[in-house]
Amino acid sequence: MMNRLSQFCALAAALAALSGCSTVSEMVTSNLPERHSGRPSIVVSLREQEAYLYRGKNRTASSRISSGREGYRTPVGRFQVTRKDENHRSSLYGDYVDASGKIVKANVDIRRDRKPPHSHFVGAPMPYFLEFSPGYGLHQGYLPGEPASHGCIRMPYWKARQYYQAAHIGTLVVIKP
């Protein structure tokens, strides 16, 4: 009886970790086999806070996003993917940490925040980074339900991974207001 209770608790903890239907549905839909072929492209609507993945003229996926907040707006226009980096880290935003890896000063901008003595900079993780303009890209990140980034386009983990796998250098990225 105790073993079944511990199994139930483990299952409940796993479901709680997935925290909601959107996470589960994003995981499932992003791993479905593609039904359409054709050149991939990405269209982002800043107004709708949504990104769409196309194969030719067929929309094959959509994702919630968080774009650039006031003062850090995401650029609008037609771009192409210029770089892919599965394990990218920011070169501007992150934390100052000590030699043991303990955070000394969190959420810093290296252009504005002085480095504390005996520390070094560790850039914020930006997994599945698709750069479309110098310093701007689509990547996995926190989604508070509104524009909140420094200009990049944040996506849920599973969707960022899906778009990363579909895109290649030269993939069209259209950012609409």
C-alpha cells in the first residue's frame, strides 16, 4: 500500500511540474510529425504575441511569445535567420558570479552594472537561439503574458525547440507590428 502511495505522489508531482494544459499540449503538438513540406518561414505578430511556423504556404505550428518591452522593442520587418545556437548565452544580460558559481549580483546589464570584485559574468541562457538581426533572436524563455524581453522573442521550451529544428540559415523571419 505504501509503494502505491509513493507512486501516486510521484505521478502527482510530475503532473504539477508540467503545470497546466498548455505545457502538455505544446509538448505534444511540437512533436507531431510534419504533414507539409516546403521551405520553412516564421511570422511573428507583436500585437497578438504569437509566432507562426509555415512550410510553404501552410501554417504548421503556432506559439505564444513574449517580445521586447518598452524601451527594448523588437524590430519590425523582413529578416533571415543568420545564426543558430542550441545552447546560446547572452553576452549582455545575466549574473555576476564568484569562483564557486554563487551569484554575487543577479540580473545585470554588463554595460551598466559594475562587476563586483572577484566575480565574473555568466550570460543568461537562451536555448534554441535563432538570430535574425544582430542582437535579436527567437529562443526559449520566460513568458509572463506580455512583452517583457530586451528585444528578443521568447517562446516556450517545446515550441522554441520545434522552430529551431525546422529553421535553417536563411529562413525568412517576418516581424509584424
